Amino acid sequence: MCTTFKYFAYGSNLCAYRLVLSSPSLKKLGIGKLPNFALEFARYSERWKGGVATIRESDNPRDYVWGLIWEIDLADLPALDHQEGVSQNVYRPLEVNIITPGKEELKCRTYQQTDLGGRHKYNDPSPQYHGLILEGAKYHGLPAQYIEMLQSIKTNDNTEETQVMRDVLEMRQRF
């Protein structure tokens, strides 16, 4: 019986010290690409004081999202679902096919915001949230062209330090 699952992270969970808050068992497997999806920031998060990342299906074959593939114990799944707001209908889990640089295809769990295209329009991410995504992308060696795209994302002007950011910074010191 399988006791772990593969998780594809594309937002703030690219940073291990962010993800370890809910999933202490995590183990990095490598980077991967989610084809026919685009990265966007639709829902405003009071916790992050700005838009938070999601993925949206795309008909454009040039659209893709790079991220990190983690292996996580099934025992950590309820805490990860809680972190992603599944019971509050903020994100929903999806099973997606991720392509590794070696062209291997892996089935992974990821999360997508609910109500895309409904009342949630584009919201600029906060500089802190955006910074976590960039830090994780650079640290784990996502492709340079993708990092350039991430760097081009406009942020809002909010510099207020939030509790979730304090928690993340505390975990960063332990790593």
C-alpha cells in the first residue's frame, strides 16, 4: 500500500520552509512542467495581503507552469488540504500530469483556486508572497526563462508583515 503521494507546487510552496509548516515529511523529487496551464493571481488573500497563485487550464499549447515535485506522507495530507483551504472552498485538489526534464510523466496532486472567472478577478500579489515564489524558483533551479517571467509579475504596494509571513520567516531560520 502506498504511504506517500506526489505534490506539484507552483506558488509559495516552492519554498520548503513554507511547505514544512503543514507537511514535515516532504522530500524533494525534482522540478517539472505542467503543460496547457497558465499561472495567475486571481483571489485576494487577507493572510498574504494580495493575490495568491493559482493555475488555469489553457487551450494555448505554449502555456505551461513550472514547479517542484514533492513526495509527502499521506499522513500529512489533511494538514496540506487545510493549509490550502480545501474545506473553505478556497482551493480544490486536482490530479495532473507533470513532465520532468527527463520527459518522465508523473501523476501529482496540486491545487487550483475555486470560482475562477467568477467573482475573483486578477489581484497583484504582495511583494512578500511574490518574493517567496521567486526565491523557491531560483533555489530549485526552475528554467531561467520561467524565472524571468516570474520576475516580470507586477506586485501591489503592501509591505505589511503578516502572521503567515512571520511564520515562514521563523521556519526559514531553522532550515
